Amino acid sequence: MKKLLMSLAAAVVALALAGVGFYRALEGPDPLRAAARSDTVFDDVVLVEPGVGRVEHRRLVLEGSRIATIDEARGKDGRWSGAFVLPGLVDAHAHFPPPYMPGQLELWAFLFLEHGVTGVRAMGDVGDGSSNRVRATLETGAFAAPRVATCGRWVDGAPPLWANSELVRTPEEARRAVDRLAEEGFDCVKVYNQLDAPSLAAVRETARSHDLPVVGHVPFRIRHEDAHLDDTQHLIGFFPADGPPRFPYHLRNWLSVPDSRVESIIRAVLADGSAMTPTLVVVDRMSRGAELLADPEDAIHRLLPPWYGRALWDGETGMNPAHAMTREDYEATRAAFSNMKRTLRRLHEAGIHLRTGTDTLAPLTVPGDSLRGELGLYVDAGLSPEEALAVATRSGAGIFDVPGMGTLRVGAPADFVLYREDPTRDLAALDTLLAVVQDGRVYTREMLDAQRARYREAFDGFFQQQIATPAIRALLGVALKQAAGINESPGDGAGPGSQPADTGAEQRGS
């Protein structure tokens, strides 16, 4: 018996060590370290504030985390001569991976910076603490990361979709929830699907007492015109809903949203002076999911570990709405998407305060790259490249309570990007990025490329390709089969082929 117990103990220890080794191997390479701040000079550059103007042959000098001086150029043959300087891009709706996904917080922070995104609003943590950890890097410099504003947790009614939501069933519970979020130092209050009107009113009142914006979803039981949010996400609220719609069927409503409804919402948003963050890229990429997963050049495969495309977001065994979608669903989604783009153009023409967001962590959306995709959709909808970039820079900067954010002025925070060509003329010039400056820390193209090569080497390696990806795919397959069995149990109203309860949660919009 003693030998048996010793053998069992040894087996348990071996499994534990194997688990620890697997977990650590998933982390990938060391993250890009935060660059040291220094008094850097960018001579003979073109300063471009989209939608405001430009000035050529300027000399911009950093001191610490701020722009110290801007004056006439003193030389025209230096490293930065002729470069176009724009305020950094802002992703106004994103989610960071949970802390239990090893190495992914650091990877996603890097991907944002690599694509010129110097500011991110985290709209809810799937695992508590993700966004706070990234936000803290602004001071600690633990790893290279964008500036972060975070709502922390969802504020939702019963039953909440996310387990870590602030559950609110009465106005008093709403007030206490907002007080907690304010006390914990969050930057916004994210409201969600199941709130009732009295509770939402209490959220707004309490949030304003703390000077916190109320952002998020128009709850299912409330009209858009009655929600009075400071920033509405995903174009939710343009049609009535009797309850939580199952993805993707609620998008079919976009096939018949009348012009009168759009005009009514425009009047309400203008009267409130509020903003809208459409996140069209989520619907676009979902409508082309099979195509993207089959394309080896798509960002899913180029920028992320292989287990995202071949396991986590796979259309057969992964967390992907494709499980529930028929060919008719895809056709309806594409048609609905066209109507959403037309509505975006109408919102812009009406003077609605727009922001760019991507809902990263939703299946098939990739940090940084998806924001460029969102900008391209704005241009497809009828905005000029400069108008789209004004939304992603000057307008997006409004989510931060930082004077001068989104501008290139003396005293403004040093959050900007240098390009060899002018992206306000053609968004393709975003690919000519020369350097990213975030909070006075300079990351050159060479530094970014070197870190990208380290990630690529790890992702192409034996462990990620031959061990991690098959293991994660198998585990997800088992989990989704179990979830499908639960959903198809008698009495739940779900028929064959219905999707697991939370499989499409992010794609419904988070």
C-alpha cells in the first residue's frame, strides 16, 4: 500500500509539473519591455491633426512624457525628416484577455502599439484584473502597452451574462454598484443588457455624482431614446427587442430598420450630446469568418498563436458563432452589414460624435489590425481617410481625462505615431509606420519588428504547433459538446443545432 501511495503521489506531482510546464510554455517569449523616457528630438517632420490641419518642417522635442517644444526645423537630412506625425489611434471598445491566458495580456498590449494604437478603453474584464494590470504599466513600465481607461466590470440585471458583473435588480443596488466601481478607481461605468429603466436611471445619477461616463449597451427593455447613455456601443437600440436575442438572428432586424427610426435616434443622441462607437469590424469579420480562417495571410494567423485560428476561434470546435449559422444566416448578416454601414454614414453626416472600436476578444478580431479594419469600413461607408482618422484620434482621445490628448501641441501628452507616408491621404500609408511614441516612450520600427520576430519564432515552434494547439482544440471540443448537451436538454426550448448559451456572447457585442 505504501508503494502504491508513493506511486500515486509521484504521478500527481508529475502531472502538476507537466501542467506548470505547459502553462509556462504557452506564455511565449518575454514581452517587449517598456522603453525608457528620454528627451527625444524629431526634426523636420510634418505635424498632422486630422480634421484640424497640418504644418510642415517642424521640430518636435519631448521631455519626459510630454511634448516640450515645437518650432521650426533645423535640419532636413535626419532620420525623421519628412515623416508625418499624427496623434495615436484610440480603440474605444476593446477587451483584454483574462489573466489565466498566459502571456496574452502582454501580446495584446504589444499588438495595439505595433499598429499605432496608443490608447484603449477596456469595456469589461472577462477575468478580474486584466485591464488594471495593463493600465498600471503607464507608471510601472512593466511591459510596453498603450494608455488604458477601464470600466472594470459590467453592470447588469438578472440574469447577468458575465459571471463577474455587478448584479443590479433595484435602484439602490445600482447606486451601491456604481459607488463600488468609483471607489475602486475605474474610469467609466459599463451598462448591459438586462437593466431595467429605474435601475439605469439610478446608475446614470450616481455615475454623474462621481463624474464617470455611462457607456455600453442600450438594455433590451429600454428604447434608445430613453437610455441617455454617454456612449452607445455596437449600434444597439435601433430596433426593439423582446429579450436577449440569440446571435446572429437579431442582426436580421437591420434588414428593415426604417429611416424614421434612424432619424429619431439621431435627434435623441444630438440632444444628449452623446457619442456612438459602432464596432462594425466585428460584424464584417464574422460575416467572412470561413474565408478569414482559411486565409494564411489574415491577421489571425500572422499575429496570434496558432491555437486562436485552429482551436479557440475555429468554426467547428471553437468559440465561434459559426456553430449556429446557416448559409442563409451568412447572407442575411452581409445584407444587414450593408445597412449598418449606410447608417454609419448618416450618423456622420448628422454630426453624431463617433468613435472607433473593435470589441477585441470577440472571435476573429485581432488587436490593432482590427482597428485598421474599422477605419477601412468608415471609408467604405463614405468618410474620407482624414475624417476616419479624426474619429480614431481626436474624437477617441475624449475617453481619457487627459488635457491635450489627441493633439500635437506643446504640453500635450507624447502619444503619437510617425509614418513615412501620409495616412490622411490613403489609409494604406498606415503600413509605413516608423515609430510609436506612447507616454514619452519611443518604440522604433526596428524595436517592434524585432519583438514581432520573437513572437513569430515561438508561434511557429513545435510546442505551439504540435502540442498546444491540438490540446486546446480537444479541450474546447469536449467543453462545447457538454454545453450543447445542456442547451438541448428537455424543457429549455432549444432545438437541434442551437448554439451553446455563451458561445456567441462576444459577437453579440460586449
